[in-house]
Amino acid sequence: MIVMKIGGTSMGDALRMDKALDIAASQIDKAPVMVCSAMGGITDQIITSFESAEAGNIEESNIIFETIKDRHYTCAREFLEGDFLKEVVIDLDGTFAQFASLLKGVGLLRDCSPRSRDALLSFGERLSTRVIHARAAQRGMDSELLDARKLVRTDENFTSARPDMEETFRLCRENAHPVSGRLLITQGFIASSPAGVTTTLGRGGSDYSASIMGAALDAGEIQIWTDVNGIMTSDPRMIPEAATIPEITYEEAGELAFFGAKVVHPATIQPAVAKGIPVLVKDTGSPEREGTRIAANAGSPGLKAISVKKGITVVNIASSRMLEAHGFLRRIFAIFDAAETPVDLVTTSEVSVSVTIEKTESLPGILKKLEALGEVSVENGLSIICMVGRDLWKNPSFPAKAFSALNDIPVRMISLGASEVNLSLVVPSEKSDAALKNLHSRFF
Ligand code: ADP
Ligand code: ASP
Ligand code: MG
């Protein structure tokens, strides 16, 4: 069997959904499970709708709700007719009625807990899959719609729930039976807690769903269908001349995703690696093109791609007490750990430590505790430029070439070799676009 993940960008309207179904039809003998995102932009609109309701802007919330509704009915009417259309309209009416009453609750209470957010967020994928499933049936495809909440089990960490792999594998095998000639359709991004409450895997999480389901069902291949031809040497929206990378390792792809390449969700790779399942990233707009193949030992060493992660904060801790003392780093990291704040990059000297973080909600509390250890300072408005490729450090001319491309752009932190697949540079955000452009044109 294979898993095909259809991204929001490829679920945008009736025409695009039909393209996705063409691709599924062309591989129907491979027993595909199609994992779909919400229609492009809908998840963002759902968020605006409940945030407006929570803020008491009921009118604004209603307008967005109507926009979301319109988009789905228009899409359904564009490619469905007869009983297929009638049944979908009945289902959409029911689902939108639920959606409306939840939004009303948020507006009345002026409160939207993470648990309520997930209930509301789930409508995007539930609606899109209902529509595309009806179209598959109308086209005469043998297809079945499965509720992903009966396939993926997570903890109760609402809005970025962590899957319970063992239970998920069991549920997938019990409830999904891929067979050649039949298309199974389900939702990405959404899952359920042990008590059956709706959860989500975090923004962009449909890729992760696809990979989890692929691992559970022993897929021969996991295909990520999106709006660009695979993973490219940089984000083509920022670097138009970026080129497709034909092959990349799991480790390199994971690093790229983590440091800003939105094309695959950072967690996507793990379940696939564990089972050695190749992941393909392909363009729904031109399915005949090869795209990118992610697998163990894929491609050659050397620089593969450059990504940027904006909105980075650096925290510096300096203390002469660090000199020849032990346990200092442990104490620093314990403070970030207790505040559930991940640290991305670290550099140290004899008397100081600098770390980068992305999540800053808990920063005031962290700083208070760090102050007991030494002098603390914070720098905002930074970006990480991540140059990814294995064995970069083995090429002696690589760092010099990278730095000469940066000209007058100040580099605040450098980290090479920690993961063996990247060189990371921290630069001021206002210079990060220029840094990316210079580096890309120097190396590619
Ligand atoms: P989907 O809706 O299919 O999940 P996303 O918008 O999440 O699509 O991801 C695809 C987008 O990722 C592309 O349109 C592209 O702008 C962006 N992107 C960022 N970095 C890269 C990269 N290195 N290679 C390809 N695309 C990238
Ligand atoms: N619809 C969700 C989002 O926009 C999940 C996904 O598309 O991967 O974040
Ligand atoms: Mg995505």
C-alpha cells in the first residue's frame, strides 16, 4: 500500500481536488490511503473566526464563518450533482451547524481553551474530506471515508498533541484496510485522545499524520503532494531560482524542516525512518516530474539546501563562576526544560553560554531563574540561517566560502557540526533575506 498526503495548497478548489483524485486513480492498484489537509487557507480562517469570537468581535467572526461556508458549498456545487450533491449538502449543513454552535459558545464565554480550539480546528479537515470523498464516488471510484480520530491516538496536549504510536498502529490496522483498486480517504492533522476527545498534531501536521499512518500500515512509500516540485535548495517563494533536490537523507530533510523549510513538517520523518519507508515530495501541478526522494543514504554529501527560521531570540548567560566549575550547563538547561522551552542552538565559552529559543511565552520566568546563575541578557529580532548537507565540515573551504558570501552581514552565533548535517548562523532578521540570497547564489 501507499500513503498519499494531499496538502491544503492542493485541496484549494474543485479543480485541484480533481487533480489529486486523478493522481490517486493513476495509482489505484497500489492500494492508496489519501490523507487530506483542509482546503488551503481554511485553517487560518478558522483560527481567525474563534479568536474574533473570543475577543467579542462576533460580527467579524460570523463574516469569516460565512466565508468558510461559502468556499465549501461552492466547491461542492462545482463538481457534484444529483444525489451526491444532495447528500453532501445535508452533511455540510449538519457539520456547519455544529461549528456555528461551538463558535457561539466561544463568543458567549469569551473563552477558547486549547481543547475547544482543537474541536474547532478539526472542521477544516472534516469538511474537505467529506467533499473530496463525494467527488471520488461521483467519478465512480471505489472509495471509503475514514475518520482519522479513529486511527490516530494522542495524549491530551491539545493543539500539539503527541501520538501514542503503539495504540495508533493498533487502531490503524484494526480500522483501515487498504486494498488494490480502492481509495481510502482520511484527514490529516486531527486525532483523538484516549477519552475520544478531538486533538490536533500542530500546524502543518498533516504530513506527520501521513507518516504515522504509513508506518502503521507498512506503506511501501509515503508521498507528500504539494504545490512545489519537491524539496528545493531554498524556499522558492524567497529564491525563485531554487532548484529541486532529487535525493536527500531523512536526517538532512528533518534538519531542513526543523529550521524553517515549511514543505515538510519537522516530525514527518521520524515514523518513516523507524520503518525505512521512502518519502517522496511531489508537485500536484506536474505529477510526472520526479520531485524529491527522502531515504537513508540518499544523494551525495555536501551542501543540499539553505533555510531560514525567523523570530529567534538569543539568551546569553555570563558568569565567572563558570570557570572550571562543573554542572553549570546542566543547571541552565534544567531551567529551560522546566519551562518547556526548547533550546535550538547553543554556543559556549569559558565564562558564557548563548542559546537560541523560538518560544518566548515563559521567558520572563526563565530569566528570573537564570539571573541567580549569572549576568543575563536577551537579544530579539534574530533569524537562524541553516545550511544543510552531510559532511559539510569535511570540506575545508566551506566555512570560508560561506562567510565571504555574507560580506557585511554581522553573524551573532555560529554552530557547525553539532548534528553533522548543518552549519547554522544567527543573523539580524532585517538582514536574513540578503544573507539567504547571497549564500544561495554563492553555492548554487
Ligand atoms: P501544503 O499545503 O502542501 O502542506 P505548505 O505550504 O505547507 O504546503 O508547504 C509548501 C511550501 O513550502 C511551498 O509552497 C514553499 O513556498 C515552501 N518551502 C519552504 N522551504 C522550501 C524548500 N526548501 N523547498 C520547497 N518548498 C519550500
Ligand atoms: N490544515 C492544517 C494546517 O493548516 C494541517 C496541514 O495542512 O498540514 O496547519
Ligand atoms: Mg504543509
